[in-house]
Amino acid sequence: MNPSLANFILKLSPKDIFNPKPTMNTAIPLNTGATIPALGLGTWQSAPGEVKKAIIHAIEGGYRHIDCAYCYQNEDEVGEALQDVISRGIVKREDLFITSKLWCTFHTRAEEGLQKSLDLLKTPYVDLYLMHWPVPMNPKGNHPLFPKHADGSRDIDTSITHVDTWKNLEALYQSHPEKVKAIGVANYSVKYLTKLLAHSTITPAANQIENHPLLPQQEIVDFCKAKNIHITAYSPLGSTGSPLFKDAGVVDVAKKHNVGPATVLLSYHLARGSSVLAKSVTPARIDENRKLITLDDGDLEALEAIHKKNGVQRFVYPPFGVDAGFPDKPEGIDLSG
Ligand code: NDP
């Protein structure tokens, strides 16, 4: 045996062997048989002119999972970055995990929505295609992405339901397996997912939800675990400006491990069996966010205490507002009323 490998193995404790340390590319199984890398780079609000550089920097630094969406209006530049790293041999397409999302005004046009993203991303397939929100919006409204009625309320398309949209995604997945490797949902509560599962033939591979110590969403996390639906956590740092960095409970756990708050906030999801998306366009932060550690039960209890003490808080609101029946409540997006 290679002496340095033997030396490395000798230094491992039984705990390390049976509970390997989490890394950014720890492969988490999906119900399709594929795997998803533990840490993804988010691209929401990554401005044109910044996002290409951010993705190139991330992939050169080892990131293999990139979270995109048509609605972010930057997939073209994400695609330029992907083309760049692939053409320079930094990474092969098959070693990347690319997610995109079907926007609300495309619920009746799933194939068109997918093709638009594939063209912009300049990739023949996505690894995961999500229904971005369980709310169809008028495809022929006064705006291609955010249509409104004359009174300013959101132009919701009530002629179909999110279950119909899921059927469209199932058909797309079955007819174009070469273009979409897995389908899933985002922003689903237990109530919505129960409705969807009652009518689905394909179980969503993933549910991407806002998730952090101020919004643990334990109910939907447990429900998805029981149904073999992978959870991906978004806005783990508290979204714009990373407000969770200042939380005293997070700071305490970070001090205990001698790491920064980002490491604690991202590692929290791995401890729960989820993957996590962190957005940054700042090279030093993209690098910092790669560090993940094993949190122990005491750490998880300390993080669990944060929302119990301070109450739950959501940082991201759906694009349709309260007029769609969205109750401003912490337990998940629930629009059925
Ligand atoms: P995050 O919780 O990832 O926070 C992003 C903010 O934190 C930015 O302001 C960023 O600044 C800053 N930041 C990142 N790393 C650090 C660091 N190490 N130190 C200090 N500040 C830092 O928020 P997002 O809401 O963007 O969520 C992540 C991703 O999840 C999104 O980008 C998107 O891909 C996905 N998402 C999905 C949604 C859905 O509906 N499915 C909804 C919302 C998000 P800067 O960039 O300036 O460095």
C-alpha cells in the first residue's frame, strides 16, 4: 500500500471511518439513483457582470453544484461561465450538478421553459429541474415574469393548479430524459406536497425550501425524509446581507469550533441530511463557504434554541404577495386558503 495512504488511514479514528467528515462535495443520494453535492453556489441576485466571474471562481475552487433559475435573469451569463470552465478542461459537464427552475408564467409551457434555460445555460441537460413556486401565473399577462392585474394584484392563472403543472413536468421528464435528469419542487409545504403526491406518478426528487436556524421547517423536513424527497436549503445565511451572522446563538457555536458563522450555518444542513445553497459573488466568501464541519448534538440543540427564543423568521417572500392567499406564517408556503 502507498505509505502516505497507510499513514492517513492509521490516523483516522473509528468515528472518522464510520462518520466521514462532511465536505462541500459529499454526495447525497436522490431517489433517482443520482447524487447531489452537499454545497451549491446560489445565483439569485448575482448581478450580470458579477455572476460569470463568481461561477468561474467557484468551479476553479472545487464547487460542483450550481443553483440557477430562469427567473433570476442571469442564466445567460451562468452559461458563459459553464462554457468557459468546460472548454478549458477545468471540469467536465458530467462532474457538475446544475439545477434550474420552471418559472410561474411557464407552468403550461414546461418544455418551452426548460428549453429556454438549456439554451441560456448552454448545456444539453440539467441535473434537476424544479417547479419554482406552486403557483401558476398568467402566461399572457402584462409582464413575461411578474404579471399584474390593473389593480396591482398578482395575475394568478387559476385555470390550472400546481398538480397540473407537476403532470406537465412528469411528461417532460418522461419524454426528454436526455434533457432533464430529475424533477422536483420548491417552496412546498406539507399540505401542498400531500396534494401533489396524491396525484403524482413520479415522486419529486427534491424540495428546495428556505431553511436556517430561524426557520427550521421541521414539519416539511421530516415529511420529505419519510417520503424519500431530498431537502435543499436556501437562504442559509439569512439571504441578502447575511443577517444570521450576527445571531448570538450562531456566534457561540462558531466560537466553540473556532470557525466563522458561515461554517456553522452551512454545516447545520448537512447535519440534517440536506444539501445547502450559499450565494456569493465575492471570491473570498465563495472560498470561505467551502468549509464544513461536523456539528454535534449539543451544537444542534443550541441552534434549535434560536427560533424557540427569538421566534421564527422568513427572509424570502413569494413573488405573488399576500393577495394570493399567502399567510404570513412560518410553517411554510401555503396558498390554498
Ligand atoms: P444566502 O443566505 O446565500 O445569503 C447571500 C448573502 O450573503 C449575500 O448578500 C452574500 O453577499 C452574503 N454572503 C455570502 N457568503 C458570505 C460570507 N462568507 N460572509 C459574509 N457574507 C456572505 O441567500 P440567498 O437568498 O441568495 O440563498 C442562496 C441561494 O438559494 C440563492 O442564491 C438561490 O440560488 C437559492 N434560492 C432559491 C429560492 C427558491 O425559491 N427556490 C429562493 C431564494 C434563494 P455577496 O454575494 O455580496 O458576497
